[in-house]
Amino acid sequence: MHATTVAIDLAKDVFELAFADAGNAVIARKRLRRGRFLAEFQNRPPLTVVMEACGTAHYWARRLARLGHAPVLLPPRHCKPFVRGNKTDRSDAAGLLTAHAVGGIQPVPVKSAEQQGIQGLHRIREHHKHQRTASINVVRGLLREFGVAIPAGAAALRPAALAALEDADNDIPMALRVRLGELLEEIASHTAAMQRIEADLAEFASRDLRSQRYQAATGVGLITATALSASQGDLDRFPSGRHFASSLGLTPKEFSSGNTRRLGKLTRRGDIYLRQLLIHGGRSLLQSAALRRKQGKELDRLSDWAIRLSDRVGHNKAACAVANKLARRLWAAEHHRTSFDPDHVSEVPAAN
């Protein structure tokens, strides 16, 4: 029998391969070092290559696709239940074969190098943001010990801290003044790095129609739009907006049986970063709606629904609900290739 499918347990240096025939029976196993991995597939007939969508999986999928093979990336959390026995590379590869044969598991699309590059820019920006926040907190905490209270907000830190360091009447030691000045320069360096990354993201968005459609939505800016475009790609693989929102963990857990249906907290599955961005977008929409209502301005349908929901269930729950609705409407806008409409009214199909 000839192999038609191969499951690969990826690793840093050693790869475990399990070859299966059309009946999904394992007919051969190989354990290869990294340097010999691609050579194994160069002279083989086209294979279905099953891998977990983990680190380096998209890179290897692109390389194998160039050799004429068909890569299939499966979500790791859906593959784990099919692993039998002890946790070994052999059992992991066999579990991948079983998971693929059972079917019903939605594969992860293979990302392009540009998509992964944009995601990398987002990760670097988050790194600089976390480092900047940590440094800001250090400066605030140390100056507070010497009676200097700095107002809230990152923008207020530098002028207030510099004024305190230049004030000769306070009792901040000279050595500490010097080191705090160095921390302020680090904060400025992180801020400048974030701005340069945002310029790179803006350049990507200027030629990416999907990002431009996303940015037309209320509560969605450059960061959320480019992150969604790079991470999720074409949204048409989701049957509906509800499926898309569910993939981001924006739907409630369900504990149901028989005629009893119980809904719990958000599942929090999927991409944490995207979910966080959409929830922040929901908060932004709520704050904007509250301000416009206070000023007596007219609200669109989405903002009016969001602010009434916030009055009823509270700001945090409403922000999550708005994030869910934003995800569903973004799917609809992308699916129909139209602009986001905050006054859109869904039409219920007429009964036959």
C-alpha cells in the first residue's frame, strides 16, 4: 500500500512522522532531524500532510505546499482528545491521523509570510507597550516615595517627572535622579518604537482592502483592523457571524441537557489578543455613545442599543456584548464586501 497521508509531530530539532494509507492504517514511521526533513518530501507523490497549528507550522506548511503536497493544520485543542496512551511523539502523530480521519474539525488556514509578519509587528508592539507600562509604574512608585504624586495618564508622566527631578528643593538623592532620568529615556524609546510600528501597520492597511473595511466600523481602529486581517484572513470560511464570534471566545459557555438550557460566562477561547482588542473597541463605543447622549446628540442604532444595554446590565457586560456584535457585523461586512453600517437592520427571511 502507498501512503496517502502523513502526520507530523513538529518540534525544534526532531520531527516524528507517521505515514498512513487510504484506510488510515499506519504503514511506516520515521524520526527525522531538522536538516533532513524537507528532503523526505522532495521525491514523494503528493501527500496530505497533517500538522497541529502550533509554532513553525505555517512556515512548514508553505514549504511543503511548494513541493506539491497538501498541508492541513488542525487546532491543537481539538487534536488532544485523540491522543491515546502516554504522551510521546509517536502517540501525538497517531492522534493527528485519527483526528484528521474522524473529520468535523475545521482546519486552520495556512497564513502567508506577510500575514505572519504583520502579526509579528503586533507582538513587538505589545512587548514595547508592556515594557513602557512597567517603566512608567516604576517611576511613579519611586517618586511617590519622595512625595511626588503624578497625575494619571502616560502623557502626564514625563513633564511631571522631569519637573520633580529638576526641583532642587526635594530630597531625591542624586544617584536616583540620574537613574530615573534614564528610565524616562527608555519610556520615550519604547513610545517611539511603537509609533514606528504603527506607521508600518498603516502602510499595510493602505493596500489591504480588508483592513480598510474593518476600520469603517465603529470601535475598530488601525490596530484591531490589521490584527484581524492578518490573524483571521478570509472570514468566508466561517458559516456565519455567530461562528466567527464563537471562534474568538465572545459567546457564553453552555451547560444544557434535555429541555434545560444554561448559559454561563464567556468561553474565552481563541485568540486572546483579538478578543481583548474587540472588547476594548466595545468600551470605546460605549464611552463615545455616553458622551454623545450627554451632549444631546443623535445616536445610531448600534450606539443606542449599546448604551441602553449598559444601563441595564452594567458597563463591563455591555462591552463584551458589543464586542460580540462587532465581530458578527464585521463578518457580515466582509462576507458581503460592503461598508460597515451602524444603522443596519437585519431582515428576517419571509416564511414559505
